[in-house]
Amino acid sequence: MKRVGDRPMDRPEQVVKKFYDSVSFDQTPDGYQLLLDRRGAKTPAKKSLIAPTKKMIAAIISEWQGQGETLDFATMPMSQRQMVFLDQATSEAPRWRSVVVGYIQS
């Protein structure tokens, strides 16, 4: 079982090489799934990285497209927030959804 701190995004000093060439999305019954090289992106807990709105997935896509040779998770706040929401906030989903959607709409 992985703990917080075991994931690359939890250790900004760890360098993660960029492993994809293209970034896009696919509409699913649950929302919009991030695709890296046409494969569904996953959260650290292996859940599909899905955003509830087109505006949010557009922001997440922009973060992933903006990466250089290595991934800088500090420059990916929307991706991080959505991953936390999907991985850890299931019991508080309505509250977190309103927080994240409110941030996007601001």
C-alpha cells in the first residue's frame, strides 16, 4: 500500500521524465477523461483522471501540455486538486466538487 509521500507528486525533489507525446480527452459517462498518448491517465491511486466539466479538463490539459522534458507537479495545481478529489475525497465529493468547480469558474 502506498502512502502519501510515496508518490512522485509528493516529493518535488524527485525528477520524473515526461513519458507522453500527446494530450487529449475523451468524454465518458462520468465526465471528461484525460488521455496521454490516447491512453487514459490515472491518479496515484489508479483511478481514471476524470474532470466533471470541459472547462476543467481544458485547464488540466493545458497543465500537461505545458510540461518540458520533466514533469513539474508544482505547476499543475488543477491536476493535483482533481487527483486529490478522486483519490481521497470520495466521502465528501459534493463539497469538494463545489470547491474545485468554483475555483475553475473564478
